[in-house]
Amino acid sequence: MHINYDEDARSTGRLLDESKAVMSGHFVGVSGKHLNTYVAKDRGTRLATVASELCRMLALRFADEAIDAVVSPAVGGVALSQWGGYHLTRLARSAGKNVLSLYCEHEQQVVATYGGDYVFPELDGAVKLQPGETLVVIKPSFVLKRGFAADISGRRVVVFEDVLTTGASAAASVSAVQAAGGIVVGVGVLVNGGSVTADKLGAPRLEALLTVDRKVLTEEECAAKGGMCYDNIPVRTDFGHGAHFLAKQFTSLGRLRVESGGQ
């Protein structure tokens, strides 16, 4: 099947532009990275015609892979899973085949539990639990619930994601599918905005409709010369996690003032 990758990229850019999903400024992503371009995918996928067309183009990339199910991370990826499953079903060569549209959900996994009187040597004794206190270390992850794990065991699965910055959500989704016994065929994304590779996601294949060249900076890099924080470019709070970042900065500043005896 012939796919015009350049035309897909142009169409994706046009659809996202027309739905006002691509914005410039100073943003903070869910990963905490600072970005000069933000793709508010929900502005595009809230429009059924846009979501459908984007997923149609993505489905074509995997039309010859005999896909059994599409899995996306909740909540933002649910629309992609639905439309992806719809178009892959229409493209399926087996008559009567229905491609499943599933999603994985956030879950906090307990990594370790420490009881009272424990001193953390790696922190030079800066943290010490008192009698009766317990510290629980948790790790955020994705899992397949609602019987979805059984649905994909031994079956061919493609993971659909909206935008890649660090690729953490997509990688966690791939891990969730593999943990359930699913066979990950690949990952399909609307926009790769962080130079993420298939290897980083733990997938054999990565397909992106559009690749965006943008600044992706850590908090320290953004505060250094040439960074947006350094240049005093205001953080936008209407999209992304800018409000959380500013609240954290305000809390840190207040704590610093108290510790230094300031007002």
C-alpha cells in the first residue's frame, strides 16, 4: 500500500492549525519539560471529523499488520483508540473482523515501604523517619483494567498516542500491553515533538504523521542562558502544566524567604 508521507505531514499540520491546536509561547508539559511549541491535541480531537481523519492516516500505516486491537493511554488517547479501531476494522482484510478499541489507565505501584527509625544513607541522613511513621515509595504506571488485559493476551496490538515529548506515556502503554501478554506491533502517533525513537518506547516500530522541531528543555536548561525562563518569557497557564510549575515556584520562593528570615 502506497503512503505519501509528505502529504500526511502537510494534512496533519493543516488539520491541527485549523483547529488551533498548535501554539507558540512558553509552556510546561506533563513531563515537566519546558516547550516553545505546544500541541493541544484535545483542540483537534474534540472535533470528530479531525480525529477521524488523523486516525485514518495513522491506521493506513498499520493496515497490513493484521491488527487485533488499538490501545491508547487514558484519558487523552481514548478518542484515538476509538477512531483507530474503527478505521483499522474498515481496512481489515478478514470479513467480519472487529478491531478492539481499548485503553490503559494510570495506577500508582508501590515500589518500597520503609518503617520508623529508618535513615536514608543516600541522603546523608537528611531524611529520618520517626517511630510510627511510614514512607511509601510509589511509581506511576499504566495498566489494562476492565477485562482489557484478557482481550489482548496473545493478540497483535498497536499503541496509538497523540503527542510525544519524552515518550514516557507511550512507553508505559507499551509495557502495559506486554505485561498483559499482548504482541506490540508498533506505536503510531500524531506528532513526534521530542525526537523520540522506537527503541526508547520499547517498540519494534514507530510511525508519526508529523515531526515538530521544537525546544524541549529541562527546568535547569530553561533557567540557563538562552532558555525561556532566563529570558523572562512568561509561562502560559491556559494549556499544559504551567500553573502547577508556577505554584511550585511560588511555594519554593516562600519557603526560601522563611528560611532566610525574609518577609
